[in-house]
Amino acid sequence: MMAELAARIINDGVSDVILEKRRAYSREQNLIVSQYLGDYKVNGAPECIFRWLVLPDDTTGKAFELRAYHAGVQVYMPQNVLQWVQQNLRAP
């Protein structure tokens, strides 16, 4: 039944509408990110649902996490994951 439903959504063009709405929403959200973090290097495509903030060399992931927490923002970045991402991944 799920396969039939998926096929109908694709064939009727409904999936294209859903995808475009999701992409538009991501673009809007990323514009907000750019407004607030425009002075920093933030990697990620305009339609990407993730953005990667490149921290200054003197800031650890843990230090950033704590500063964000005290500012009322929940950010979870284990230092080892952050280092791996910065060294191995390049967002478009």
C-alpha cells in the first residue's frame, strides 16, 4: 500500500510540490542564518537543511556549546566530531 501511495504522489506531481515547498523553506531559514551569522564563515548550500559554522581557531566546540547554552541556545557539538568535520568535509 505504501508503494502504491508513493507512486501516486510521484506520478501526480504532488511530490514535486512538496519538495519545492521544503526547498523554499530551507532557503528562507538559511537567509535567517546568514543574517545572524553573516560575519562568520558558515558552510552549506542555500537549500541545505544543515549549516556548518566554522569556529575561530581559538574556540573549541565545547566552549562554543557552553556560550550558546548561557545565551539560551541549545547546541550540541562533541569536540571530536567537530574536528573531524572540519578536517574531512567541505560543505558546498
